[in-house]
Amino acid sequence: MKFLTKLIKILLIGFGTLALLVSIFFGYADIPLADLKEKYASPPSAFISVDGMEVHFRDEGRSSDSTPIVLIHGTGASLHTFDGWTPELSKDRRVIRMDLPGYGLTGPFPDRDYSIENYVSFLKQFLDSMGIETCVLAGNSLGGGIAWRFTSKYPETVERLILIDSTGYPDESESLPIAFEVAKIPIVKNLFKFITPRLVARSSLENVYSDKTKVTDELVDRYFDLTLREGNREAFVDRFEAKKDTTAYRKIKEITQPTLVLWGEDDRLKPIESAYRFHSDLPNDTLVILPNLGHVPMEENPEESVKPVLTFLKY
């Protein structure tokens, strides 16, 4: 009995010491919002109130354009993921992008509901607040899933649709970023809200890039810093626990807007088979496969990936 008690004490001390060491080396406090704004919300960044949130957005280009291009980022990203596209697109068009709730500087949904339905509702409120009646809607990954679901529900609002390595079908990924894996593990996912190794950010980015050398320290810093916005780590975990409609993809066949399906050939998170499924189901689409690019082609190689977009917008 004494031996068992001693063993338990040793184990508790060991676990306590391990937890302390992990906290010291990998524990990060939230970064104050004011500090993040100073670093990542320089002009033309602005904020607009939507459903109790101060939404970070950028509105650039030709202000007289009555049908702006609206760009929606994916999981764990921010509006900055389209930095490489915006200068080119904004030469002739109005370009609007925002940080989705739970990511970037916008912060979490007040009700912690991260279902696609709630994101679609948020997007409608955002566009209404901006006075946008019609737009070209483009989204990457999660942003693509929001974009086509929004188009299905509000077809009169979307003139054209651009899906970039979009979610949509209940398929299996070849390889998940480590942050996605951690967010689904019981107990560990709760620690993730407080203990977030920077190496997780780097590893996750390398997972979605084809050319790992393009994952720079500056890029990792941006993703990691914005993860430490108050509420974003909890939101990241909540997103993977959100309810999912596993039959929603059946609505894809009903979308009639001209659609560009743009896909990185080396995407392991959403393999190329999904691109061909969109191509098969959408009645009015153009499919472009981008060689030597991964899940976020607009970020990995903006110069090449924006070319099909410019062509698509001209006809």
C-alpha cells in the first residue's frame, strides 16, 4: 500500500513537472488586440460592426465598381492570405476581404456557433452592412465552402463564383495539418487553447504548401500571432466541433452561376479528386489545375494563380 502511494506521488510530481515545463516552453499568452492591430491592421484596414463583432476588413480598388470581388479565406488564415492577389485584381475592380469570425483580428462568434450555416448568415450581414447587392464571390478552403453555400442560398447576390481548393464533399484528406489533428484530440485540444507551440504553425503551413521553402519566418509569425488574438484558439477548437451537414454537397449541382474551380495539383488537404467532383457537378464551370502548388495557391504563388482569375473575369 505504501509503495502504491509513493508511486502515485512520484507520477503526480512527474506529470506536474512535465506540465510546468511544457507551459514554460510552449505556453503563450494572448497578444493584446491593440498590439495586433498596430502590426496587422495598417491602412487600408478598417472595422465594421456586424452582429456584435468588430469585423476587420479591407476595401480596395475602384470604388465605383457595383459588383465587387469578395475574397474569403480558409481555416486558420486571415484576409492577408490574399495580399498577393489584391494589387492585381484591384487595378480594375473593387476588392473586399474580411477576417472571418474566429480568425484574424475579428475575434470569435459571440455564440460560439461555427457551423457553415452561421458563417453564411454572417456573410449576408456583412455584405448588407457594406451595402453590397451583387458580387463576385471567391473563397479558399473553408472560405470556398462558405462561398458556394452562400451562392446556393442567395443566388441573386452572386454574379460569379470562384472556388479555390474548396471544401464541399465528405472526402478523406491525404494529410491533415498538425493543428487540425490537435484540435480534435480530447484533453489535448483543451490544452491547445493555452499551450500552442510555434512549431505547430510552421508544420501546418508546410503541410499545405507544395514548396516548403516558401514558408518563411515572416509568414509563420503572422499566422502564429493572429492565432494568439483573444478567443481565436478556443474558436479554432470550437470550429472542429461544429455541427456539419453531410448532405449539403447535393446542392452544388443546382448552382448555375459561372464558376471557376481553381486547384493546386499538389493539394494534400483537399486532394485533386474534389476538383473533378466540382467540375462534374457544376453545370457552368471552368476547371483550372495549378501545377506544383498546394492548398493555398493564391498565397504560395500569387503571380501564377491569379492569371486564371483575371481570364475568368473577362468573359
